[in-house]
Amino acid sequence: MASELNCMIVDDDPIFRQYISKQIKETNGLKLVTEAESAANALDLLEEHEVDIIFLDVQMPEMTGIELTQRLNNGYEVILVTANDSYAVDAFEQKVTDYLVKPFEYERFSQAISKAQKNIEAFRKKKNIIEHIFIKSDGKIVHLRLQDVLFVEALADYVVINTEAKKYIVHHTMKGVEKKLPVHRFVRVHRSFIVNIEKIDYIEDLTVHIKAKSIPIGASYKETLYNTMNFL
């Protein structure tokens, strides 16, 4: 796999966060981008960071790792870690990538990473050839052609998928939507906007214009946008 995979550790035990961090740093192709000491904190950080693999403790106060997996979309490879192997059935019901029992050796850690890498590679290949998605909106499951999507806009705990004909309000995160869309066609240009490159009319003064909509370009997204565009 060409690019590094971004990792997050979610564990209320600082000693074990350090233990997993050491194993991540010793593994080629992995990069630790953030850590969280609670599931609630992890939800906030996932909106701020690009994450591929989550190492998630099961037993945490307020919200367990199992409860967190129920709130995540399926755009992440989740590797559950716990000192109690009685959660294995619950773990695999949530379709996690793997389940590690503390303390585990590096060889077992490496096996879990290998599974995650294969899943991510397969997903990325599939994502770049899809032409449609299904969304849940207004109590319906709607078939949506990607060629009809103009842009996606954040709206509190929801996103608004804008097409020329209609707007669809979907309970999802921008990070989750971004992971589902093919990278050769859709690019995030702002914390609150993802645009269909094929629908851009023009760009002027750090603003993308699509139909009658003016969309700001965030400073941290400018380079990614320009690298994605096919300049003459």
C-alpha cells in the first residue's frame, strides 16, 4: 500500500496507549495521528483528523468501545483491545477488523494490521470505480447517482447532499461521507464542504463556484484541491 495509514488510539489507560503507540511507530506504513482517553473525546477527534485504523479499548467509563463502534460509520478499520476476552462475540457482531486481548505480542499486533491493510486496499479500489450510492433520507433509502451530486455541505450532526434536482439531508459526518466518495471525483475544499470536481464552473478568489453556489476554499484544503484538478 503506497500511502501511510493513519492510526488513532482510544484507551483510558495512558500506559497502554504508550504501549500501542510504540508498536505503531515500529511498523512500516503506519502513522499515529491522535490519541483519546475516552470514546466521547474520540468522536470529536475523528472530525479533526484523517483516520484509517482505530485501536479501541472496550472497557471505558461513560461509553464503552462497543458502544462507540455502534456510533461509527463503516469507514474505519476498528481493532478492539481489552483485558477481558468475554467481549469477543459482541466485538464481531459489530464487524470489527480484529480483537486483541491485553497484553498481546507484536506478532499478534502485526496480524491485525495485515487484516486492516487488506481491507483498506480492497475498499479503496472499489470506491474509485463506484458510480452510485444509497442514502437514508426522510425515512427512505434513496438511490443516488454520483454524477448528479453537485456538492455536500455540513449541517450540525447532518450533511446535505445537493443535486441539481433536490437536496437530501442525511444523518452522517463529513469525514464519513468523504471516505465513501471516489477521490478522483470528489474533494473536500473546506471543513464544511465537499465538491464534485466535474461540477465546478470556475474558481476565483479562493471560492469555488458551482451553479449559483459560492463555496469557500479553506487554507488547509487548497493544495489538495489544486493537486486533484487536471490543469492544462
